[in-house]
Amino acid sequence: MTISVVAGIIPIFMIMRLINLLSNKEVTMDTIITFGVMIGLCQIVKAVFYAFSMWKAHDFAYTSLAQIRLNMIKHLKKTIFKVFSKKKDR
């Protein structure tokens, strides 16, 4: 997730640098293309790592909830048998 955040912040600084170069009239077409490609790559990296982190988070949550459900079922099975055995004893 940290990589996703950093990849989202880097383009902001690159745009600020590009604006600075434009205001000083030190920019060329190659510079604009280079910055554009780098910003695009950062956005792709950001999207990939964001999707990966969301997938892992949801996978962990699903696994945890499934384990909780299985534990509840196991506990309820024990409890139900105790209740029925007490009713037979009466």
C-alpha cells in the first residue's frame, strides 16, 4: 500500500517541476514527453499496487470471517448436543 501512496504523490511533484520549468521557459518537447511518460507509469504502478492491496485485504477478511463462522458452527454443535442430552435426562 505504501508503494501505491508514493506512486500517487510522485506525479504531483513532477507536475510542480514541469510547471516550474515552463515558468522559467526551460522546457522542451522531450522534457514534456518524458514527464508525461513517467507520470503515466506512476499511475499504472499506483493502480496495480492498489488493486493488489485491496485483493489481499479482502482475501484476508474473507478467510478470517470464514474461520469465525466455522468456529461458531463447531461451538453451536457442541451446545445443541448438550441441550438435547439434558432434555432426555428429565
